[in-house]
Amino acid sequence: MVSTKTQIAGFEFDNCLMNAAGVACMTIEELEGVKNSAAGTFVTKTATLDFRQGNPEPRYQDVPLGSINSMGLPNNGLDYYLDYLLDLQEKEPSRTFFLSLVGMSPEETHTILKKVQESDFRGLTELNLSCPNVPGKPQIAYDFETTDRILAEVFAYFTKPLGIKLPPYFDIVHFDQAAAIFNKYPLKFINCVNSIGNGLYIEDESVVIRPKNGFGGIGGEYIKPTALANVHAFYQRLNPQI
Ligand SMILES: Cc1cc2nc3c(=O)[nH]c(=O)nc-3n(C[C@H](O)[C@H](O)[C@H](O)COP(=O)(O)O)c2cc1C
């Protein structure tokens, strides 16, 4: 049997399979379900500082080769996930879990990360850079200047193991430029990829999700070659300690 054991940032996992942020991880009940499955670990729904209702429904739809969604970051707020993880690390100290987070502004991101830094959390933190930042500007990870600035600010105070969740890139020059930025910082991991942004699915002359006139992130079989390309492109470019 091939072993599916792996390690990330020096933490060992019995199995390399886990959920992705946003899938089966919004509530403690769902997180317990992933924890008690064969998965090696789990990642929480991306937490913002406060509870968010998210976008109006329908905001997710299964489509023939995957899914389209515009959830709008519904989540129970940082404390819900952090309190659960702090409790869990006392109950199951041999296992390591991921906390996904991002603020609705750079200021909120720093507030959240400082709370995590000051807490007793000993797990891995995943900063979701594939989300909107400022209206009229692309999502953070497509704005290299902002990405560089946020990472520089974060690593001025954040000393716990931190990685970033990335949207897909599609151009070799963008792989080069993004990797050059990531290599400046002591990132412990990167996660490729978030959904391909702003797809549009039409069925019976109608869009299938309500927010954004039907535009939404695409996941599933549609994006697997893009996901693999991103994993490999960064494997080739990033410093070995990542
Ligand atoms: C309903 C839904 C909610 C998601 N929420 C988040 C999220 O909160 N944070 C995040 O980083 N990615 C989120 N994602 C993206 C997934 O984690 C994953 O990166 C993406 O769906 C691509 O993987 P797939 O092809 O297996 O679907 C979400 C995806 C879906 C379908």
C-alpha cells in the first residue's frame, strides 16, 4: 500500500486528504464530521472578525462538471472557530488543524491575525488571499502590490506557522511575479487553488445562482488541470523551506 502520510510545516498528518475551506466546515458539527472521518485534518470555513450571513440564496449550484458559487463568505466569526480549536488542541493534542481567515479590509485582517497571534492556538493558519479587498480593485492575490504589502505587514508581528490560500494564476509571468513575492516571506505553505473566479452557468435560459447576476467561482473537474498547473508551477519556483 502506498502511504498517504504527509507533513506540513513539520506537523505530521496520517493522511494527505482533507476538506477545502468552505466545504463541510462552517459549523462545529460539520468540523467534527471531517475530524472523525479518515481525513488527515480539517480546515475551517474562512473566518472574518464577525459573523457574516453571506449572499442571498441560491448561492451554490452543482453543475455537470463541478460547481458554481457566490457564497459571500458566510461564517460564524473568528471566536467561534478559534474557541473550538483551542478546546480541541487540549482534547487531541497530537493532531494539528487549520484555521482559515481573512478580514474584509487589510485592517480587519491584521486585527484577526493579532488575535490569533496572542491566543494559545498552536495549529496552522491559512490566510485566504483569494477574496475581495477594495471595490474597484481585483481580489488581493491578483493585486501583487497589495499582496506584498499585506505580507510585509503581517510578518512584522505574526510568528506562528502561516500559509496562504491562492486563486489560480494563468500566465507564466504571473507565476514568476507571485513566486518572487512569496519567496520574500517565511510562509510555511501555499494552498492552490481557490475557485476560478466569475464563471457564468446558464440553464434553461437562466442563471443558476442569484448573487452577482449569476457570476460565481467555478470548482470541480472544470478546474483540475488549472489546479495541477498551479501546484506544479509554484513547486518549481518556491524556496524549498515552504
Ligand atoms: C461552497 C464553497 C465555499 C467555499 N468557501 C471558501 C472559503 O471560505 N475559503 C476559501 O479559501 N475557499 C473557499 N472555497 C474554495 C474551495 O476551498 C476550493 O478551493 C475550490 O472550491 C476549488 O476546489 P474544488 O475544485 O475541489 O471545488 C469554497 C468553495 C465552495 C464550493
